[in-house]
Amino acid sequence: MSQITLYLDDATQTLVEQASEANGLSKSRWVAEMIRKYARHEWPAECLKLAGAFPDFPLCDDLNQPNPAADAPRIGF
């Protein structure tokens, strides 16, 4: 297992200490979990489930058409 050194200002150090204690983790484990959570290069499953969930959502290709659909009728004042 590798080790790194972090230089934190006092306020950030306090946040790490409070959060790790509140979650019942060591500071090292809490920081490692935050890195795993926020430094991934993949979309969370919740976001992937949304793909295609909006059938009327315009795609980029739809927006670049020369004759876009007409606006919805508007109510006059």
C-alpha cells in the first residue's frame, strides 16, 4: 500500500477530523474513500439509468437540423 503526504490548512484539517470521526473511520480511510468516490472516471449507476428515460429530450443531431420544429402555440395577452 502506498502512502502520500497531504498539506492541509487548519480549517480543512478540522473538517477531515470531524467527518472521519462522524463516520467512524480513521482519517486515512475517510480520505481514501472520498478519493474513490469523487475521482472515478465513470458515471454513477443512478446517472446511467437516466439514459433514454426522457423520450422527448432533443439530441444534439435534432438541434442541428436546418428546419427545427415550430414553437408551441402561445396564449395571447
